[in-house]
Amino acid sequence: MSKVPRHSRLRLVGLILASGLFAFGVAPERVQAAGARLDGVRSGRHEGYTRVVLDLRGTVPYAIEEDEAKGQVDVVVRGASLGAAKPPDLSDDPLLATVELRPKGRNVTVRLRTRGTPAEVRHFTLAQPYRVVVDVYDPKVAPPKAAAAVAPGPSAVKPPPAKPSVSKAAPKVREAPKPALAAAPTPVPVDAPKPAPETPKDLPTPPLAATDGKSAPLVAARTLDPNYVVPPPSQDEFDEFDEFDPFEEQDHAPAPAEKGPAVGSAEGGDVLRRLSIVRRGVFDPVIIAEPTHRLVLQMVQDALPHDIWSRLEQASEFMEAGKLDEAGEIYRAILAQHGAGEFGALLWTAYGDTRVWSSLVTGHERYIEAIDAYKRARGLAQTPPLALEFRLATAYHLIRFTHEATEEYERAVANNPGTMYEAYGEMELGKLELVEGKYFDAFRRLVRLVGRVQGDAKRDALLLLAEANYRHENYFFALDNYRELESNWPGEISGRIDTALHYALTLGRNGVYEDAIARLQQLLDRLPNRPDLMLQVARFYRDLGKQNEAESYYRRIAGDFDGKEPGFRARVALAEMRFSKEKGVERDEPLAEALDLVYADYKSRSYAAELLLRIGRIYLSIDQPKLALDRLNLLGRRFPESVWAAQARDPRDRAVVLWFDRLVAQGDANALVNFFRTEHKFFLGTFRGGYYHRHAAEAMTQVGSLGEAADTYGEASAIMITGPAREIFEVRRLQILFELGRVDEARQVIDSYLEEYPDGVYRAEALIAKGGYLERTDLWKEAQVEFDKAVVAAKDPVVRARALTGAGYCHWRLQEYAEAVPVYREAVLAWPADRRSSDEDRRFVADAYYHLALSQFALRHFEEAILAFREVVGTHPDAERVAWSRFYEARSLEQLGRDGEALEILDALAKESQDGLFRRAVEQMAAEIRWPTERARLAQRWKDGT
């Protein structure tokens, strides 16, 4: 193998790898077929099998998934849409029952269902036009031959069938063995079998050789043993490639060993030794310098018959001339007969190269075919040849299969330590991480690499490292990277527009404004119509304190790009410069108003969404949550799918919270309830949802929406899940349910609470509520038991007084007056004196006195009853209850013989009462009291004769 000059090697690096990998800083164009779709599905019945053909517009990958239990085969076509294809008629087919078309997302699945009999499948592709062929046959019958029933496309170029991914089993990746240090064993001759029959000219190209090594071996005048182990290279052979090593130190070179036996000839052995160097990854850049087709020729030039040699030589000439399809056709024809062993691996790799280069040169997408070829080469070779990991990674990268590309690059790095492959593999991994937004991962990878490589490799790694730091906003470290690049490779930054721009922006981010402005103005000299550069210059002038220069740039942009986004941004900046020279509310509020005017001019533009977000944030910063909420809600309604709407979620959430708290502080119950209804979905999902629901439920109670309040307390209870807050929500909910008459629902809430919180803080309240439920059903004894439990459980004196009152009322209804009296007395004494100020508190205490007085009256303890009734009269806010207390006080006085006092009370009640029934009762009782006196007076008058 002749040595290639350094400049030629570097040119070929660019052809094979650099052109196939992504350029630094530029996103790759989409290489998959644009608008690929499934236009038709055809079927045909042949002897022993049924053929299904998928007509596709565009070359796309596919996968075969078999489910033997269900008797179905799925052909998953990736990256295609469903066109006018319809399922074929299979009513008379003995093997297939149905064909179903299932589009999903960007894939189309063609599902083949058999008629319950076991079946096997065979699949391949045809080109020009691109088709996927699936044969379904009975396993008892021999599998169908090559694609004889499908006519070839119009093109003379017949690409090999792309081997798709099949879900049954994935091929194992064979690890590259370490260089052998001992002398190789004597090769074992292999008998040459009979040559394979020639394919008829009227049929398409036969199927490619299998990757299991069972196809016909090479037919040669002198036999080439595919299992031959090449001895290690000499030190001179290592020295030949020293200039390509990117690392500063070499510690992996093996010691010279004895030269092994020749294969066929001394030259052939030398070529194999050189090939061994490449495959073992000792100095792999040579394989980038030497195209595969040359290595094939040099490897077997003395071990092939003349006809095959001449065809390989012709393929090599086609490759050099750029006739890639013609070269690929020759490799494919030779592979059909000689596709086994190391030679087959080389041929598969060469064929894969033709597919990649053809795709890059012509734009026809043949990367899937290249990937299949490289995988076959990997399966055939004991030691993966010819930078195979990089070739596979390149093909995967070009069709945006990022995960698979990453795996191959990582395999290249792991299998080739201390070589150019490791260095550029790390760089490509860094590029992938940059594309995926994993800036810190890229930084860690590249910062290690920069310290290990030298020369051009270090330059490329530094460019990537600077980009990683810039995107990760590590501007301080990015500035160091750019300055090192500028110092060691002066023309590297100025020759790249994006790099020069990022360098200038990095200078500005580090406060080096004057240098940043100067570099941006140099870029403007080269690109005079770039408003983004002008905006950056104005921004840095503004940061530098040169307001006049900044305003001049902004006015120029606003005039030159009026009605467009740069003009909009310039007007926003001018408004900021006018009103925000000093920070503070007095400046920010007019700024927001000024930006509102800018929005009025640009509201029909898509970039007005950014302005609405900016205005909302300003209003939020000056404690105007309602105004902020209005702008952010408008943004969400007008631009719901924009990136600005996504960025507005956090400030809008803050505005909602601030405005809710403002309404709570103002005590505006109606406004609070309406706002809660509007933002109900937000309050359900927020961390403080229980807090908001509690305030909303209290406001609903105030405005009379008791049913909604009960539901809101239920939602609050579900949000809180556990804790004291949830307990009080449950208790208040059941109290409202009782008030609404939804007693059965309230009983369920009570039982659930008492079971969940046997020692809960609000257990006494729940027991009181349960007692109240039993009172409603006239179960007085059961209710009294619950009230007694509440008395024991109560910690708060007011709650205990309520429980005592409930127990006393149950005794009174059961006519257990002797038991009721001490309970009511304890209830009155238990109620704190400082808690009797409100009407509700006074009503409760007066009711306790009232029933205490009635119990005393029933026990004929009239003196005590009179005292208790007078307490009711003096404290109870209810006029009716006061009237009845005075009535019973009069009756108690009458029982004590104090008729005059009783009559005085009754006469007053008769005059004051508006109730006719009550007034008649009062008058009747007064008459009864007066009757003995009146009778004695009448008797005296009768006696006196008057």
C-alpha cells in the first residue's frame, strides 16, 4: 500500500467524514425524504407464497415486527404519511386474511394478518421507484426466490436491499480483539468450491450474500484464508503514521515482532499487515486517508482471478471519477458471489461508502442502505474494519438518528484509545450534546479533550468548547476559549461569521463593551443589512452609558424596519430609555403605559406577544397584579401556542396569587368569589390550594352560596389530604350540609371524619354535629350520648359549653328535668365571659338560660326559674323568645302568690304583642289571675246590694 501525501489524506478526511458530519455551529439540513408517503399497497399470489408490495414516494426506513401468537406481521414505515393507498382484496388468498393500514404520528403500520396457519416472511427493498416487498409463505414450502415477480425500476442502478430492524433479535456487535503479540499460526488452506452460477440477464440482481459467512467463498488462483491471523506490525510501520497522532504521548505501540508467513505472496502479506494496523485501531487515521476501494485492491491484488480483479479495478476508477452508482453496482454483483469473511466485510464497507457519498453528492437519500451495508460488514469481520463505527455514526447522524449515532461514536471512542478516532469521536459527541441542549455535558467532555490533544484537533475542540460555554452562559470561560483561539489561530474566528458574532457577544457579556462594539461594527461592514447586529451595538452602547449613540442606532432601526420585528424592538428600547433611566415605581408605571401604546400599534403582529409579556412583568414588579393579569390573560388568548405564552405562566401565576390576597385583604366577598370561579382550575393545582379554597368558601358563605361553599370545602379537604386544616374543612363542610338540609351527606362526612381522626383536633365539633343529626331524627337518647362524648373530647371552653347545651336539651326533651338543670348550669358557667359580645354568642347563652328556666319551672323551683327567665330577657336578641320568657316569669310569680307583679308583666305583654294567639294566651292568664279577686269583689257587691 503506497503512502498517500498528507494533503491528500486531509482532503479525503473531508470527503469521507467531514462532509458527512455536521459542520460546527450550523444545524444540519433534513436529509430524510421530504413529504414521504405510502401511495399504494399491492398483493399477488404466487406458487407457495403471497407477495405484498408497498409503493412509497421517498426512501424511508422500515421495521418488521412479527407476532406469531396472533398470526400477524407489522411493517412499520417510519417518517412517512398515508397517501392514497388502500388495502388489497385478499378474499381468495389462502395465506393472508387481511391487510390493515394504521397511520400513527409520522409512521404508517401495514398489518398483515394470516388465516391462522403458521407462516414465515421474507422482505427486501427495490429502488427506482422505492418499494418494500414482503413475501409471506408456508414454512413447509421452500422460501421464494429473489424478487422475480416484481419488475425492476427504470434505472440501471440496482441498490442492495436495505436490511431493516427486526424486533425478533438484534445482531451482536463483535468487539475488536487486541493486537496479537505472538507469531501467527500457519494458515490452513481452504479448498476452493465450484463457482456460483451466473444470474440470468433477464432477472433482477440476486439477493445479497448473507452475513453469516455461509455464502460462497472467494474463488482465486491462490487461496486467501479468511481466518488468517496477521502478525503485529513492525516499528517502521508504526513510525509511518506518527504525524497523524493528535495526542502528545504514545504509550500503546507494541514491540516489534517476528514477521508472519505470507499469504499468496509477500506483497499480499504486507497489505494484510497494513490492514491489521487499521483494523486494530492503532493509527486509524490512515483509513480515513485511504478510501476503502483502494484497500480492497491492494489487499487482494495477488489473490484474485483476473476477471474479479478487473471489475474491482473498474469500481475503483468509478469511485475516483465520482460515478458512485456504477461502482456500487459492481460491488453488489461481486458480493452476491463472494460476500463472506474479511474480504466480504471490505466489500460491504466499500459499497456502504458509495451509498453515503452518492447521498451527499446527488441528494438522493441512501443512508439506510449504507447503514445496512456497514452492519453487514461488522457481522462478517472478526475485527471491525475501516473506521466502521465512524461510518455508521455518520450515516445515523445524517438521518437524525441521534441515539444510534451517539452509540456508534461512543463505541469508536472506547475501541480506539489514544487515536485520532478517539479525539474526533469525542468532538462529534460534544456536537450532539450541543444540538440536544446538554451544554454542561458537552463542556465536561470537551474541557477534558482540549487538555489532551494538539494541533488542529485542539483548535476544533476549542471551537466546540467555546460554543458550549457560550450556550451555557458561562461567558467568563467562553471568553478565555475565544482569546486562546484568536492567539493561536488568528484567522479562525474572523473566518466564521457565527463564531465572530458569539465572540463579540461574549465580550459584551463580560463588560468589554468597546471591544464588543468594534467587532460588531466590523461584522456590520461585511453584513450591512443585519438589524440583529445593529440592535446588539445599540444595547452595548446603552450598557456603556453612551445614551446618545444608543438612541441614534435605535431610531435608525425603528425607521428602516418599521412594521417589522427589529423596528418593534427598537421602539420598545426607546420607550425604556425614556422612562427607565432611574428605577422605581414612578418610572416603571409610565413605561408600562408607553409600552401599551407600542402594543396598540403592533397588536396584529405575532411578536406583539413578547411585548404583552414585558408589560405584564412590569406591572407585576410595581405591585399592580390586576393590570398584569389583564395583559398576561390577553397574551394567553391571542397567542396561546407561542413561546411567550409558555414563558408567561410563572408571572401570571404570581399575579393570580397577589390579586387573590389583595381581594382577601379588601374583604370584597363578591369579587373574591367571582375571581375564584374564574381561576378555579389554577387554585385546584397549586400548592396552597387549601388556603385559597378556605377563603373562597368563607366568602361564598357570606354571599349566601352555601352549596358552592360546601363543595369548595370538600375540594379544600381533598387538596390538603391530611393535617389540622383538612379537619376544620371537613367540620365546616358538614355544618353547612346540615344547614342546607343535606343531612344524609353530612352524616357520611361525620362518620368518615371520626373514623379517620379518632384523636382529631376537631373531634368534639364532629361529635356535636353528629348529635345534632340524631336530634333531627328524634333519637334523643343516642344524641345525648354523642354530646356527652363531645363534652369529654372538647378542649376549647366554648366547644365544651355547646356540647353541654346539646346534652341538656336532650335531657329536657326526654323530660329528665332533674338531669337537665345541672347540665345547663355547667354550660352557662363554662361559656367564657369575654366571648359573649356577638349576637350569636349572646343568643347561645340566653338559650341555655331559657331551657334551664323551663326545667326549673317544671320542677316547681319558681324562684330559680324567675332568675333564669330574667337572664333571658336581659340578653336574648330574639324578641319572641324574650316574650315567652316574660310570660313564664309571670306564671312563676303567680305560683308564688305575687299576683300583682305577674299582672303587671302580663298587661305589658298584651299591649306589646303583635301575635294574636300569644296575646289571647296572655289575656286569658291575666283573667285567671284576676278571677279570684274579681269574684270576691262581686260577692262583696252582691252582699252590699250594689
